[in-house]
Amino acid sequence: MPFSNSEQISPIFSEIKRKPVRSVLDVGCGLGVYGMLCRVQLDLYNDEQFYEKLEAPNRDRWEIRIDGIEGTPEYVPLIPDWAYDDLEVGEALQALEHRSDGQYDLVLALAIIEHFSKQDGERFLDELIRIGGRVIVSVPKRVMPQEVPGKPYETHRSDWSDVDFQSKGFNRFLPHPGVWIAVYDPDDQPIEPPSVNSKANPSTATLSPGEEQIVALLQQLDGHVQQMLEQQRITNERLSLSIRIRSLLERLRRPFRSKPTS
């Protein structure tokens, strides 16, 4: 989808604003939600003369450079032209290759990596780290099958775990019950690689005990919800099968029923 769930916005934007940012690259920007948020919050919100920027005739008015990459051309006309200084339409890996090392203070790749194969996704992470001082990546913890006719970049092709991101050098996880929000920041302490049998969850490594308890409860609730949904799916299938069997039996009985006498 060209957007992600709203529950991610608060933790992601808190992380975006945690450090000063002068340049941002939004990879797989979709409808430009995070480009617009970055423009408003980083370039306009704290500027008392913001209206002068809005009235300026060209893009030189912006103090923060915000670029975007989007692979689906149909989405581009829907993106406000003030959100991005430059918006490149094309395949993400190819669009990243021509950008220089450390070109951006911050790189966003939100709800995109599941659309790559695992091998291409690992190359994608390497490229993000190469060009960004800090990187934020988000992906559902449980990637559901998805394929949209006519839009190949919307197909889900891979699943990702916290360990996958750790192995690439991501050293912090923002709390969210259903989404991995992985942060690469070379100024942060690296997360100790887990042992093969370790069940530790690095997404809680920077949380207080109270926050850890809340996250654990949310994860437990998410597990219960998934079980309920699965049980509902099974029930629906059984009901559907029962209805189909009754309908078939009714059709089979019809020829054997005696005709009413006149």
C-alpha cells in the first residue's frame, strides 16, 4: 500500500526529531505522508515566518532538503509538490545506487522492504546505511500475502525479523506491537548479537521496566487477537462448508420428492 498504519507515526516522528536533520530521503514514499510531515514539522513548524516560505515561487524557500523515491508512477500526481525537493520515479535499488555515501542525514524506508526478495532486501539495507547518517526502517512483524494486479511493487515477497536487522547493524527498535521499527544510528551503542537459542527481544532493550511490561502485555494481546482471528477463520470455513453441503443435499433430494397431486 502507498501508506502505513497511523500507530507508527508517533514513534517514528519522535525518532526523526530526536536529532537535528538537514536532509531527508524518503524511499518508497507512496502518497507522500512522511514527506509532508517532515516538511511541516522540520521546515515550517518552528519558523515564525513560515508563511513567507509558503508564498515563495520556487523550491529555494526550503531550509530542509527532502527527497523522495517512488516506484509506482500512478501515485506521483497525488503527492503535493511542496512535500519533496526532488521526487525520483523508479526502482528503489537503482535509484539508490547513484547517490553518494552519507548524502543524507536521515533515510526513511517505511513499509517497503517486504516488497523485495530477501536477497534484494539485504542489498537494500546496505544501500540505506551507505547513503544515510541515520536510517529508520519499518516492516510488519507478520507480513500477510498481498498482490495487486498491475502494480508489481505492491507484492509482498519477504518476511523480516529483529535478528535480520541486527545482523545489518541496526542497533535500536522503537516499541510497536505489530511492526518492527528498526533504527540504524552509528552514535548509539550496538545491540549484542543474540545467541542461537536466545529469546530476548531487542525492541525492549531501551525501555524502562514499566514500558517493558506494557510492551509485553501488548504483544500478548496481539497473540490472543491473532488466535481469535484464526479461530474465526476456521469457523467461517466450517460454516461455509456446512452451508454448501446442505445446499447440495437439498438439490439431490429434489428429483426424489413426489409431485403434489392435483
